[in-house]
Amino acid sequence: MKKSPLRLFSSRPVGFKLTAIFILVVLAPMLLLAFVSYRVIDARLMAHAREEVSNGMKAAWTEYYIRGEQMRYGMLQAVSMEEIKKAVSRGDAEYLRKVMTVWRQMRPYVDMWVITDANGRVIARINSQFKGDELLLGGFVSHAMKSRVPQVSTEIIPAELIKLEGNSVAEMAAFPEGANGAQSEALALTVVTPVLDDAQTPIGAIVTADVLNNDNFVPDMVSYKFPGLFTTITAGGRRIATNMSAPGGGTMRGTRVEGEAKEALLSGAPSFIEWEVDGLGLISRFEPIKDFKGRVIGSLDVGLSKETTWAVQRGNQKAVAVVTLLGLSFSVLAAIISARRITRPLKELKDKLAAFGAGDAGARMDLAEFGSYRGRGDELSVLAASFNKMMDDVNLREAEKARYLKEIEHRGQALAGLNENLRVANEELEIAYEETQSQTEELHAINEELKLLNEDLD
């Protein structure tokens, strides 16, 4: 029959049990402390990481739209100029190209400058000589002219428009060498500023656009304000702008977003996710980029390296491990000392009992080792004193037993003498009885003779 763990533990030596209990008493609270501290710190780190990522996301959107606001304010001033209104009204392409060249010098980050008439047909563009084509941008241009106020939105620049804009925009939209697939479209922060006549009727529009492809302005600005954050702009499932580096060096622009992040992109809803990019663990917030119709055409995500965030957690784990190891070492040392303190007197008591069993009636525990027991002390002192008292009682009883035996012996000897005297007296009585019997028989014989004599006399 197998022994239960408790019975098996109970059968072990005292030293082993003490050591095991000491280790358990120290190790269990330390492990509990480590678990609780890990969970608490993990939750706080996660909350802090999310807060930092959220702040980074706010900064990213601010930087994202700051150029759009600059373009809007700048073009508001432009469309209020009578010379611009007249040039748009008469379709003066040469004059408008010259004006746009001056504007580009003041705002070099603007990649596309196009001026259209009231029907959206291009009067002039700065990147090429093409004109007369219809600039729709999915209806965004007509939407702005109908509203009669400047509109800022992120729109997809189609491949046909990129070709009309020339090589400069095509190079901006292209993926870096080594990226899989070719880029046919571009994502651009677009501002359409209607040109109104004196009757507030749209006569044209100034279209400006900052192409986001391969433009690291937003990621770099966020990284500058929040060191350690990774910012990425994604369109069509590919990274078009990012400050993330590939494991072997180089950029990750043009690479596809995979895994949980891909699902977040497809959902089009803001979300926090924990994911990995080529071995780099990230805590990221994804928010959709929508066009003026509210359709999701891309995403902006800000991520924080889990390695950096959890460095504090690893430090805490190391500290807890060191403290646990120290506690375990002290507990083992205390267990060994305590076990020796307990088992040594028990071993001595065992030896004294063996000596007593072998006939040594003077076996005693040395109470000086226990601080001289005077009615106080720990259980071992009480046990040692009890053993000595027991031995004294045993010796006292043995002495009384010897005295009683000696007395019994003396009385036995006296009784033996009396018994001998009684035996002699009994023998004398038997002799006397026999003599009496003999005399009685003689008397009986004489009596018989007398009877015969009397009969003769008669």
C-alpha cells in the first residue's frame, strides 16, 4: 500500500522536515510576492504603454494635419487676391504657373500644385505642362467647390493622375528597391481651396497635395517628440511611410503588414494590438485614415517596443529572484542551524537512553547546554530536564526496590529460622507422639492382661 505524501513526509528525519518547512515558509510568500508584483507591474506597464502610445497617436495626427492646415491658410490668402481670381477666370496658365512656382518656394513640402476651373478641368499644374484633363479625386474637388470653403482630406492619387504629374510625383509614390510589387497609386493629404468671384460663385479651385508615400515627416516628428515610438502610415496593406528599420538594415517602406495588424487594418476600427514585426514585439494603436466620403483608405499606427517597456519588468523579476535566492539561502542556513539545535539534543537523549538500557543508571543530560534549566526554557530544555527527573525517579525507585528486597531477604531469613525451629519441634512432637502411642499400646496390653487375670480370679 502506497504511503500518502503527508505520511511519507512525517516519516522523514526532523532535520529534513525542518529544512523543508523553512524553505516552504520563505519560498511560498516570495513566489506569491513575485507573482503579484509581476501582475501589478505588468498591468501598470501595459497601462503606461497604452497611454504613451495614445499620446504618440495624438501627436501623430497633429503632425499629420499640420501641413494641411498650413496649405489651407496659405491658399485662403491666395484665393482672396484679385489677380488670382482674374487669372483663374480667364484661364491664364502661364501666370498661374509662375505664381505656383513662387508658392512652392515658400512651401517646399507641397508635392502637387494644380489649379482648375469651375468644372474641375486643369488650367495649370506646376509639375508638368499637361492641362485640360479633369481633376476629380473621387469627387473631392467638386465637393469642395460646392461647399465654397477650403476642404482638407486624405485622398488616393490614381495612377493616371500620377503620370500626368510627371516623374517627380511618380518617384515619390514608388516603393523602394527590393519591395515586392509596384506602386500604382499614392496617398496624399489634399487641400482643395475654392476660388470664388465677387458673387461667391465658384470659378475654380486651387488643389494642393502633400504625397505621403516615402515621406517620413510624420514618423520623424513623432519620434523626435516621443523617442522610442514607431510610426507608420499604411495604404493598400503596405507601409508607405515609417521610421521602422528592417532587421538587416534599410527601410521597411513598401513591406506588407501581416498578422493581427492586417486584421486591424481590414476592420477599419481603432484598436490596440500586441504583435511582432520581424522579431520586434510592439504594442501599437491603429486608427483608420478616411477620405472625404468616410471610406477607409489607409491607417496610421503608433507603436512602442515591448522590449523597452518590459525592461522594467525584467529588472523587477531579477530583483525578486535575487531576494528569493537570498531568502532561500538564509532559510536553508536557519533550517540547518535550527535542525542541529534540535536534533543534537535529541541524539544525545537517544544515546543517554541507550546507555541507561545498557545499565548506566547515572546517565544524565547536561542542562548547562540549555542555559541551565530553572523551570523555564524551550521544549528541548523541558525535555532534557524531564529526562533527568525521570532518571532520578527511576534511581529512587530502584533504591527503594533494593531496600525492600533486602528487608524481604532479612525477613525471609528470620522466617527460615522459625521454620527450622518449627520443624525440630514438629519432629520432637512426632517422637513424643510415637512414644505416647507405644505407651498406649503397652497400657492396652496390660489392660488386656488384667482383664484375663480378673476372669481367672472369678
